[in-house]
Amino acid sequence: MGKRIEKINSLIKRELSKIIEKEIEFPKNALVTLTRVITGEDLKETKVFFSCYPEEKFDEVLKILENEVHFIQRILNRKLFIKKVPKIKFAKEEKVLEAARIEEILEKLKKEKK
């Protein structure tokens, strides 16, 4: 991945975080975190990965984000000063869940070893 794409990913993540925090209403007690952004070299699409706590609210949060994607996209288009703003697509962050599961397994192994 080139430096330009890395900068664009960082910029998109920062701006989307602000937009989502200020403009989107999530279920009570749901914590939504944007974890990473991956933008294609052609700038057609950007995949925004997010995690949600508690995990049971993930589907509800995803539905809200998908319903509001055009609104979010419009705001992002106004905030970014780049020639071509990529289309947003939201996705579940699996790496965080995998890391949590590995951590849990390691803790179990430590306890069993004692």
C-alpha cells in the first residue's frame, strides 16, 4: 500500500469517526469504534471496519450505519478535499474478535498451568 493511500485511509478514518460520533444515534449503551479503513488504489471504494460493544448489538449498529451511509457519505464528501472521495462500505472487524479469543485461550492456559 502506497503512502498516499495510507494518508487517505487515516484521513477518512479520522473524519468518519467525528461524523459518526456527532451525527449518528446508536442504541443506548452501545460503544462503536472504527478500527481501520482500507481504500482501494483506484479510490472507488473504502471499507470501514468497526467493532461494537456489547457484541450483541452489532447487527443493530450495522443496520443503522447502512441506513445512514448516504447521509454519512454526503458529509464526508464536503469535508474531504480530494478529487475523488471513495464510496463507503461498512464491515465487521473480525481481527479484534480473534485477538480477544486468543487472549481468552491464553488466560485459560495460564490458569491451568498453575
